Amino acid sequence: MTKESKGIRLPAEWETQSFIQITFPHMNSDWSYMYEIVVLCFIEIIEAVAQFEPVLVVCYSEEEVSALFPNETPFPIYFFEAESNDTWARDHGAITILQNGTPVLNDFIFNGWGQKFDASLDNQITKKLSQRVLSSSPLKTHDFILEGGAIESDGMGTLLTTSECLLSPNRNPQMNKDQITHFLKETFGLKKILWLNHGYLSGDDTDSHIDTLARLCSPAKIAYVKCSSPLDEHYNALQEMEKQLQSFTNANNEAYELVALPWPDACFDANGDRLPATYANFLLVNGGVLVPTYNVPQDEEALKIIRGIFPDRKVMGINCRTLIDQHGSLHCITMQYPEKVMLHTW
């Protein structure tokens, strides 16, 4: 009996959500040198998400962090105390499947993007949430390293990912591509995996997470980053990525409609190192899309294009120039939970 016949499905991000998880920064993280600034950014993002759906904020102190949110929001903001190394909830949060319509939380190993950073505390957050506020949904623990930012689902059995990340020797070296493919198909009830072999962003620590490069926007549409300047270091790799995307077909063997996202002007940190600014790192919420912006001329064009992709959603820009100083953006600090995941609060 296949997983597909068992009714396992990995929902698409555009499906109805129960809430968004965000892990709040603290002074003992890599944000310490710019803590006051990044806190303001997180507050803005959390309050923006709460315009559309509830938010679960994992934080070092419920009392201290909740005091930062005096404003009323249309949807509630909940707080859960847990220790963390960092803030990238996309990669340490649970990945939820639906089995015969019932949500099941999947807890994978997060090893700091191939052992680049300590993630021992982050790796415990999902278990702690499962024991308390997510206790109504079963938790399945996997001896497999996987981050949520590495995969995109169309909700119909097709997964989009990158070879650079999922085949990294510092993630699951005991498995080859065929074994990883089998594991993903069994775990997520997949019919098809699209392996993107090209594309990267300078300054990215994730080994080319798909959510920085190309995003499924519907079962028939992919938005992707496009670099048009031959003088840019990314040009050749992203040209090859575009060619491969043009060759992809969905589960019905139909070519995708491809929508190119603007290439933002290069952003640099205080040391002159390039930062991974990307408009592909947008977040879908109930009835809306939150789009990272970077104080560059291409911001407005990106918002216009994404409004065209999602005409029935409210599209909002969020200044994420601060976030990319730690090499991630808006989608990276969030994790959605699909409909029927019950959030127990006291």
C-alpha cells in the first residue's frame, strides 16, 4: 500500500491556515549586535500576520515579549516560552501533512543548515510545542535532516526542491538521491519531485533553499528570481535555473506558467559582504501575501508583479532589510500550520 493510497498529502501554502509560528529573537543569539532594530522588524511582521490570522510567538519570556505588543490586532497573538538558538522557524518548525484530512506534525532534525551553526535548542522546539499547545495533533519524529525552506508543495503530490540542499553531504550522507526521493515520496505522499539543479544567492547559508529562488504559486504557476545583468555574479547560474524551470512539467505533464520576479539592487552588510535579498521569500497568509522589501528601486515592481500573481489576496510589503543582515528574510522566520491544527492556549 502506497502512502498516496493511505491518504497522505502535503498541503500547499496557499491553502487555508490555522496560524503562523514565529520564533522571537533574543540577546544571546546572533542578533545581539542589532537587537533593538530587529525586534522592531519582528513586531511589524507579527502584527502584519495578525491582520490575517493568529500568530504563535515562541519566545524567551512570555511576560517580556508580550509587553511589546500593546496594540489590538484582528487576530490573536499567542506566546509560548521556549529556549532557542535563533529565529528561523521555517527550518525548525513542524512540517504538517494531512492524513485522510487529519493533520499530523512531522518533526525532522534541524542541524543548522549542514552543521554550520548550533541548533540544539531550536531542534527541541517542535517537541515542546507538541507536548503543550499542539497536543491535539499527533507528532511523528523522523531521523532525517530537513528544513521547511527546502521544499515547496502544490498540495497535489508535486514537490519542488533543490539538489544543492537536499543532497548536501552534511545533511543525510547515508542516503543517495534515489533513497532520499523514496523517503520524501513516502513521507509526503508525493507523485513527483522537481529537482532544481541550478541557482544560488550570495550570502545564503542554507545551500540554496528553494524559498529563496522559486515558489509554487498554484499547481500551474511558478514565480522565480531572474537576474538580467551579465555583470552580476549570479547571472549564469540563474540563467541555467530559468532554463530548467522552463523544462519542468506538473503532475499532469503540463508546462508551468513562469513569472519572473525582479532582481533587487545588491545589498551589503557593514563588512561589504553581499546579502541574500530576494523577493521569492514572500509569505502566503489567509487572504494575503506579505512580501519582503529592501529599500531598493525594485520593491514597487515586485509588489506589482506579486499582486498580479495573487489578484484575490491583499499584498503587503514589509521592510526586511534588517532580516537579511543575518542571511534570511520573511518566509524564513515563519512557518504556517494548515487548517484543523488546533492551538491550545491557557
